[in-house]
Amino acid sequence: TSVQNPRIHEQFHLQSCVISALQNATSITLNKDNIKMISILPATGSAKVKSVLSGDTVVLLGRAAEGGKAPEVTFTFERVTAPRMASKANNNVDDPEAFPSREWLRNLCVGKTVFFETRKQGATAGDRVYGLLFMPDPSDKTKQWNLSVESVRRGFCIPKVLGGDVDTDAADESAGYESALQVAYKEAVSNRAGVHSDKPLVRKLMNAGDEFEAMTLVNKSKRVCTGGTVKCVIEYVFDGSRFRCLVTDPELESQGLIYGSFTLILAGVSCPRVGNPRLNPPTPSEPFAEAARDFVELRLLQRELEVTLHGCDKSGVCLVGTVHHPRGNISAEILKNGLGRISDWTVRMMSPGEVPPLRIAENAAKRATLGVFESYKPPVLTGASEFMGTVIEVTSGDTLMILPNGETYDAESKLKKISLASLRAPRAGNERTGKPDEPFSAECKERLRAMTIGKSVKVNVNYEREIPMGPNATEKRQFGTISTKQKADIGEVLISEGLATTQRHRDDDEKSARYDELVAAESVATAAKKGVHSTSEYKKKTVNDLTDPKKAKTYAGTLQRAGNTKAIVDYVFNGSRFK
């Protein structure tokens, strides 16, 4: 049963084999009696197993040519058959023992190098190859395991010919293989192993959104699974940040969620989309999409890994989660190699401590102009990126007028208009159009005024944007982080008190240098239901407008009798007239 074959140590290069075969094929005719077959693989060689499709079929991965894609070949065991896996064709129900058959082979050889011996192959590179696969015997590394025979011995495959006569015209090697299959089959039947057992496993595949709710899996994984992580097999990679996963965690069996299948969006990362050639018209892949998918497939495809589920997307069908690989952070590796960008909406679902490594990795790729950042250029500023100044006016809950140090305030042009980076304050209304104030707009502006007006501040400009100011007018405004002696980041204070929120940026937008801290502050304010996150009805403070002469005369006596009254100068009409 352990086969030693010195020929199987020959290394091969799939792509060069195909090219060489095509070059050597001088003529191909349709005459079945005179057809020249093109060899996909050499007679013997070694390759890495990319994935396992069923208990008798694997995908072999060859060496990639320089700058090219690694070639793949579908390889099926010769003269044996495995139970059929679940698919739409059989109502998502496995043949008996199909899943254990696939899992035994997957655990044994995915990502590992195997030796092959071809027995039969098609006429084109797209056809599958039939033959034998070998791996070192775990109990004796000097010998080779024939995976076909070992699978039959465990009841995961059965010979196509049961108890038949061996072909006398076949070579001795083929006869020996057929004999080994028959011996292994009798042993499996005797031991009632695999498909020969009294109750072989019949798996029913369940899809998120159809047989179960995606959020149910999220909630159950947090309550039932050890460490809040669920064990899954990455079955398919759509692109670098979207996978098809299968729940294999035994802790979820009692919840009826084992063998649940769902689409996972990798938290914190967005990779270029792979095109679909089957659409009409076909959609092309985005730049670096194929490279990102190949990078992830090599590391995650058909590995059983722990996944932390954070939530769902807007559709409620796709789950967002973090994949935990024993050798490192796959999200950070994707970003470090320039194969994706940080995804703002999914990074908000992650815990604050998980985000800094992603930001560091993305910044490193930007500096090196790798992958999707090949044309990246740091933001160009029209002025200094850092300056000190005094706050002269607060125009809204997120915008200030600052007089830089060393300047004399003798004209409005001396002031710099700065908005807080990556922050959105509630908008003030417009009396002319009848638009009301948004809740907490007055409170946000007043809190910003109390922290900054008349004080010396430090401004770090992060980026600039063109702001529409009318039908055909724009204003270039600077956005930055403002700090005082008491507060390291004014914007963070406003967000933490629930008076403002973080800006939702596109993935390729420039952001505040302290964006992750702002997001963390918002999550705390949201949990505490502060300010704009409160579920209580907002009660706007009443403003008694005394600009009407009749109303002012009515209140004049009361104000005079009150003596000194604290007030805020909201506007200066001229040197002696204020609002």
C-alpha cells in the first residue's frame, strides 16, 4: 500500500509544459483514429495542491513564470470515485460521506507539495488529468502514500471496478495499483469505514439569507463560541476581500448552524473587484484584482481558520469579519503589499485596537507607491502644513477663523479659515429658506467657542478641498487637527461628547491623521447615547430675539434692573455696535 517510485521526484513547470506541448503539436485532426494528444502534465512530477474539490479531485498549482500567473490543473484519482458533494444540482445535499471524504483529503494535502503520476489526460490544457498522487507516509517518511489507495482504505472512495479481473494487457504497475485498490476496499468494508458505515454522514448545506439569518450567526458566535470566534473553512475567494465560508465549528451544531454557508467581507480592507467574463458584455477586472485574489488564495483558500464576526452589510446577507491566521494578519499583509485600501465602513465595526496595524501598513504602501497606490501622491497644500495662531471667530460647529502668529489683524484676508478634519458638526439652519437648525448645532458651536475663542491653538493641516459656495463659485478650504494646551484634539472632544460625528470618507479620500481616534471616540459616545446619538427627543433651546424695537423696549426695563448680564458677542457690525 505504500508505494515507492523514484520517478515522482522530478520537478515540473506546468506552464512551460503546456507551451512546449503546443509547440510540438504540429497537427491535430478530428479523426479519432489519428489524433495527436497534447500532454498537459509530464508523466511524473511534483506540484502544490491549491484546493480539493471532492474526495477524489484536487486542483494542482504549478510554478508561475516571471511576471505571470501560476498555471492550474484539475487532477482526479484514477479508477476510483468519491461521493458527490452538495450543489444546486442535488438540492445542496451531499451524497453519504461526501463531506468527510473531501475533508480528509483537504486536511491532508491543501497547501502542501504532492508527487503525481499521470495515467490519462485530455487533448487541451482545460481538460482534467487522471492519475495517482503520492505523499510521504506519516509513519515512515522514506515511503510514499498512494492517496487513492488510502482514501479507499478509509471508505472515502470506492474502486470503479469491484472484484473485476485485472486487465492482462496493462503494465505490471497498473495491475499492482488495481490489486491494491481491491485489497483496500475489502478492508474498508470489513471495518465498516466511511461510506460502508451504518450511518454515513449526509450533510445539508445551508445558505445565509435562505435557510438562516446572517445576524443570527453573528449573535450566536459571540454567545456560544469560545473566544467569540467561529471556526470556518474558506471555500472560495471571490476577490482579495470577499470569501465564501463554511461553518465547521462543532459548538454551533446544537444551534443548527453547522454547515452554514455565507459570504464574508474582510473587515477593514477593500480590494479591487475581479471581472466577470460570463456577463454580456463581460466586465473587466480592476487593476491588481487578480494579484490580490492570488495573494489571498495562496494563504487562505480551503484553510480552516477562526473568524470573528462583527456584523452585516446593508443587504443583511453578507457578513463582515476578521480572519485570524496563525502566521499573521492577512488584512495588514494585503495593505502592506498595495493590494487593497482601508475600507472606512467596515473598519468602524472593528475594535479600536485592531485598526492601527492596518493604517501603518497602508501608509507604508503609499510611501512605496505599491499596487493600487502606484500613482499616489501626498496631498499638496497651498500653505504651511503646521502653524500656530489665535482663534478670532467660530463660524460653525466645525469651522474657525484663525489669525496666524506674527500677523496683524487689520484685514479679513489675514485670517485663515480652518475646518476640523474628518468631522461633521450639525448644520445651522437658514432663516431665508426656512430651513431649521439640525439638533445640537447650537450646542456644538458653543462648545467649540468655549474651548477655542481668543486662545492660542496649534493647527496641523491634513488636506484641502474645494467647497461649493454658490452656483458657479468654490472655495479652497483647509481641513486640519486643532489642539490647545488643554486639549490634544478639539474635534475628538466634540465627538466624544456626542456633539459631532466622524465624516464618512471614500476609501481613497485623505483623512485626519487621528481618524482612528475619532472613530473610537464616536463608538464610545454612541454606546453612551450622548448628544446626537441619544434616543430621547431633542428639545431646542428658545432664543428670545430682541432685534425687534417694540420687543426690545418691552424688555429694556428688566435688563436695566438686572445690572451686569453675561452675554456672547455673536457679531460685530462696527466698532460700537454688536449683536
